[in-house]
Amino acid sequence: MRGLEGKTVVVAGGATGIGRGVAVRLGQEGAKVVLGDLDGAGADRVAAEITEAGGSALGVQFDLGDDESVSRLIETATGEYGTVHGLYNCAADTSPETMIADTYLLEADLGIWRRTMEINLLGFVRTCKAVLPILLGNGGGAIVNTSSAAATIGEPIRPAYAASKAAINTLTRHIAATWGKQGVRCNSVAPGVVLTERLKQNPPQEFLDWAASLVRAPRLGETSDIGAAVAFLLSDDAEWVNGQVWRVDGGHEFRE
């Protein structure tokens, strides 16, 4: 893709799953990838994978919920590669204890709502705030945030998670509207059911059948599908795409 070769891209949440798939694709496109993750050893492993394949990458342990940790991630990227040209936000709190407790409003634990917003939403606010001055100083750049179909479909469960993802779409539009004239593009991707490493380890057939029934495609998603979409949105080939939410979901949702 045009405009990724030699550019520095920070992947916030790149040790596993979709983040890993995006980081690997960016490395294949010639980008210099800085992978941040709470699992620092996992980030190092993915960085080594990219490097062994002929790319350039660096793993960094960081916490999306900590201001100083986010600042260090961006500072590490600029210290290693001189500047930052793009940011992909993928990290979120999807731990079983948080997701299971994110239930009907009348049963809601407000602590779960606070935790979800602190990580899923304010974490993205932190990374965007840290990288925006650098992009503006460069005359522009690109940010891609990870949203979800949960933001729009109206599920009876996971209301805090869904609200955090809807807010990410608002954050995306705010950045695009405010700094688009200065060359900054900000878009979101909303993945459907993606077969991550964790899901492939022991996939319940009932779940796979249910997920397959939701899509208008002959298969479920792979992390490489999201990697391809994010790489395009970060590339110069997408220089006229701004403020959009791309549903990369096999045709689960049809929206204008």
C-alpha cells in the first residue's frame, strides 16, 4: 500500500488477537511497528516475529489505564524511530471478570462501568492526546480506533462495553472534524466475530454455528482481515477517508 513503507506506527494492544494481526500486516507493508501491550513479553514476541520476517518492530510493556505509561510508549517510539506517523488503538479490558459482570442495567455494578470507560474509552483518549501533537508537527498522519458492532446493534447485555465503543466512534469523529484540515485522519474499524488465537484453541461448535449465521460470507473473520482494513486506513491510499466507522464483519451489519 502507498505510504506505509518506512513510516512509524504505534499499535496499542498488539500482543495477541486483532492487534497482533494488524501489527504483522503493517510490518509486511514496510512500516516500523512499535507494539505496546500490558503483556510486555507478548509484545516482544510479536516484534521478534516481524523482525525475523524482515521487518522492523519493537515491543513495549504499557498500561492503557496509566497516563505516564502511555506517554512512555509514544516517547519510546519517537526515541527509537524519530517520530510517529500513525496510531492503531486496539487494547481494551475484555477480561472474563469484567465482561461477565457487564450485565443488565438494573443489576449493574457501577465499578464495572467505571473500569470499562477508564480503559476502553479514556485509554484511547490518552493515546490520541499523546500522539496528536506529533502528527500535527509532521503536517498530518492517521489514527485508527477499534470500535464494535456492539455500539449500534442494541444488545441486552454488555451495555458498558457497548457504550464505550459508541463513545469511541464519537471520539473518532471529533478528531477528524477538528484536525482534518491539518492533515490528520481518524477512522474506526468495527470487527465482527474474528477467529483469534484464543478462540481457535477450543472453539465451541455451537458458538461457531451461531456466529456463522450472522454473516453474509462463507467464513468467519481472521485477524488478517482486520489487518488489511487497518493497514489501508493508515496508508496514503486512504487519504480521502476521514471520520468513518468501517464495519469489517463479513456483512453482519448493513448500514449506510
